[in-house]
Amino acid sequence: MARIIMCGSFKGGVGKTASSWNLAYSLAEMGKRVLAVDFDSQANLTTCFGVEDPAAVPVTIGHLMMNRLEDEKMPDPSEFIQSRNGVDFIPSSMMLSAVDSKLRMEMGSEKMLTGILEPLRGLYDYIIVDTCPSLGTLTINALTAADEGLLPSIRSFWQ
């Protein structure tokens, strides 16, 4: 059963994506089965995994969230999980922005990501969720799904 680790901060530029990417690869090098989830509409983690055009990806985390919101059938994991160098990942795209605005109107929306990740927990040792720089509905979803949180922070030398 996977431990879900959410990497987040309300501030941008603190290393959330770099921490998520490095943690995923470090765990994989230790022989762990790892799934990384790009839960940011900017899709930086997706591009770190080598996806040049996130908008061209047919099924992203945004599509999965929209399926949950509209009570549609979920695709098979082989349709949305990609793999690079021993790490599986679910890509993101701007589609997640549309989901973010819809989540604000839905009762119980804080558990949408949990519903997507729960069936995948048995396949992995770790699921790493990289979040957007906000404390909005997407980050709340990640917090709700997570067992643990990683909150990177960069302090200036001049403080």
C-alpha cells in the first residue's frame, strides 16, 4: 500500500517540482515502485519527465478529475500513466485550471484526487503529488489525499 506524499507550498519558486522529481527518482533508485502526479496546471513536472507538449497528452490528471466531477467512467490506468526511467507519472496540462474552477462549486470536492489515487495505492510503494503554488481547491485535494506532506521553503541569505 503506497504512502502518498504531497509536496506543496503557497509560494512559487521554492522547489516543489524539483523536490518531487528528485524524491521520485531517489526512491526508484532504492528499488521502490513510484508514481509521481503532476497536480499543477503549469505542468512543470510533466515537462521534467520529457513531455514537450503537455496540451497534446490525451489523458492527464485534469481529465481524470473532470471524469470524477461529471461521474464518468475512469479510463484504464494504462491510458494515463506514463513511465520514464523507472518512474511512473500522471501528466498534467492546462485542463487542470478548468477543473480548479469547477471544484469550488462541488460539495465534497476535496476528495476527488483521493478517489483517483486510492485504486492505484496497491501498485506502488510511494505516490508523490506535486502541487501548484496556492492554497486553493487543488492543494486541498492533495492534502486530503496525502499521508504526509513535504513543504519546501527557500530562505534568503539576506534575511
